[in-house]
Amino acid sequence: MSSFWSNEFWRIARMVLLCWLVGLVLGFPLWGVIIGLVVYLWILGKRYQRFAVWMRGSLTEPDDFDGIFDDLAFSMYRVHQRSTKRKNRLSDLLRRWQDTSSALPDAVVVLDKNGDIIRFNQAASTLLGLKASDQGQYIGNFMRNPRFIHYLLTGDYNEHLEIASPLDITKILNIRMTPYGQDQRLMLVGDVTHIQRLMTMRRDFIGNVSHELRTPLTVIMGYLETMKDTGVCDEATLKDYIDRIEAPAQRMKSLVEDLLLLSNLDTGAPAGLSGSLVINVAAMLKNIVTEAEQLSNGQHTISLDVDSDIRLKGIEKEIYSGFYNLVINAVRYTPEGGKIIIEWLPYGDSARFCVRDNGPGIAREHLPRLTERFYRVDVGRSRSSGGTGLGLAIVKQVLRRHDAELHIESEPGKGSEFCCFFPQARIDLHENSKQEKREVS
Ligand code: ADP
């Protein structure tokens, strides 16, 4: 700064001295000094004009302004460069924050120390309904749940909070808050509805399994206690007790078997097309019908209509369980004298498996829940007929693993129809039929 002023001082001094000398030679030294000063001021004014034009512009690298304005312009240019760099760095940081946060599936909201919104990502708009115009507003205006307000105000963010979504009460949000930047807070919000539902399902499932096992176990324990209390008993009584124990023991066995099967279906490797074998469905259905007739014991008319040329690519054991459950259900729920029709026939470019009965039918409100584990329309009837409540859940899983769909149609008093639709990729036409089709075309 001092060289800045001293340079300019020597510049004036040189100019005035020169003019004074010229004035002295001409005999007007004072006029020489005055003219020297005026010329200096005029040059200064000219330089200022150029400087002012440059300053009003975009502050590019300055020209040589000469003298005081040269130093000034370069100082200003350096300050401007520094602040532009800082601004670029900040906007780069902000852009990177926006890019990163918008890629997150969770909502991210930055709050100031009062809980006012500073910024948020795309997911926050979806999950919390925040709009760009909401910046600067208090977050409590959008999330009015008293538990959230308490969480926000206490400042104790060791725990996370789970509350219903402000947009949809059926959704559960998980909220975590953490101190951030200077006096700011970072709020992370995730949709955990799916996890919550799974946890509830798991809890219900364990409760149901325990309940299903406890009932037959209590019966078995009851008879064992009686046998222990009464001591030695005659052969006929002993046989009677064993007969009575057999049914609940059988029920427990069926339940454990169905549970194991379901667990394998849930966790097993997918029944992909490459690993699948071609199943002779016609032959499989003949075996299932034989078993159904044994169970029916002549009480039903069971008819089978199959296209033996249509085969299925899949896992035979699983398909057998799925089809078997549907046929056996029809036998178990259809009263004596009823009719059961089993079909494996072409359906468009593909094929479908259907089991139709003229049994009691199922009321419409039960249909969407029938494939849930342990869901029964009539618990007593299901148990007395040996049902575990898992049959249709097994069917659903088997079909899911074979890219197929289950359609149920039923009307109380008119009977039920359970149909499995397979995609064309799962169908394999037997050689004879392929040949026939080629000849026809
Ligand atoms: P369950 O072991 O109780 O039969 P499922 O999962 O196989 O369990 O079936 C669920 C419920 O669907 C049954 O409890 C029964 O109420 C109903 N259901 C299944 N098949 C039929 C059918 N063919 N006719 C009438 N109701 C049926």
C-alpha cells in the first residue's frame, strides 16, 4: 500500500517539477506548477473513466491503467477472483450434495436450529410432500405428530422414531436426526412400512404355529396324564386311548410337514426354466386322482379331463404338492354326493389347471385372503377335515416359483373354481402333438 502511494506521489512530483522547470525557463514558474497540476488532474480523470468502465463490467483481467488505478484494479481483480473461486466451490459442493441426496431413496431434510427447513432432496417431496416453496418453513407445520414434535424439541437423537406418514397413515416412517454443520440438523426419513409388515407377519406366523401345535399337543398330553393317573388299564381302553392320540399326532405331523415344505419353497433356489424338468402332468394327475378317490371313499364323483400332450417345465415335487392341495381341498370341503372336475387343458397359447367343485362355495370377502398362511373361512371345519390352514399358501408359493397365477372364483351355495394359469414359456408340447400341429399347418 505504501509503495502504491509513494509511486503516485513521485509521479505528481515529477510532473510538477517538470512544469515548474519549463515555467522557470519561460519566466512563469508558478504558472508552470499550476499547469502541471491541471495536466496531472486531467490525466487522472481520463484514467478514472477507463477504470470506471472496467469496474462496471465483469471485472476481467485489467488493462494497464497506469498509476494509482492500475494498483487498485489489480487488487480488486484478485479479490474478485478469490470470491468467484469460493462461490464456485460452494455451488459445486451444493450441486454435489443435491446429486448425492437425490440419489438416496430416503428423504433428507436439513433443518436450522429452530427446526426451519433449509433444503431437502427429491425423496422428501415424495415421502413428506415438501415443495420448493416450503423452504424456510417450520418442519412441524408438515409433520404435526406430537411424538415427532417432542422428538424434535428434546434434541436427544440417540434413538430413532417411527411414526405414521403425514401423507398416508397406512405408511410407517422411520426418522433419524443428527447434528449437522453449524447449529443445523440433518433429518433422515425412510419408509419402513414393508419391514413393519414383515415383522407383524413374522409375529403372527410364530403365534399361529404355536397355537396350531399347542392344541393337538394339549389333547395328547391330556390322554397321557389320564393314562398315568389311572395306571394299568385293559387292552381295549389302551387301544381306545391310542386311537384318540393318533388323530392329534397326525395333525401335528401334517402341520410340521407343511411348514417344512413352505419353508423350502420360501428359501429354495428359484424354479428357473433352465433347471426345470419336463413334467408329464397327465400321469401326475392320475396319481393325484387315485389319492383323492381314496380320501373321498366313493362319496364324490371325480372326473378328469386332460390333454396328455401338454407337459409342464418345472419342479415335479412342487407342482405335485400344489395340484394335490387343490384337489384334496375340493374333496374335503365338498359334501357327500358332490361333483369334482379336474382339468389340464390348453388355454390360448398356453395351458391351465383347474379344479371345480359344487361344494359350499366361499363368500366374496374371504377370497383375497384365502392364500394367507393359516387363513381359514371356517376354522372348525378346516381342522375337523385335517386341514393345516397352509394348503393354499403352498399352492401360491409353488405357482409363484413357476411364474404362474392362481385365480379363484366362488359363490356361496354354488361351488368353487381354483385355476392355475401357466405362461407359455413353461409349456412343452409332446412330440406327437408338435408333429400333428406341423401337419395341420
Ligand atoms: P385348510 O388346510 O384349512 O384347507 P387351505 O389354505 O387349503 O387351508 O384353505 C384355506 C381355506 O379356504 C379353507 O379353510 C377353506 O375355508 C377354504 N377352501 C379351500 N378350498 C375350498 C373349497 N374347494 N371349497 C370351499 N372352501 C375352500
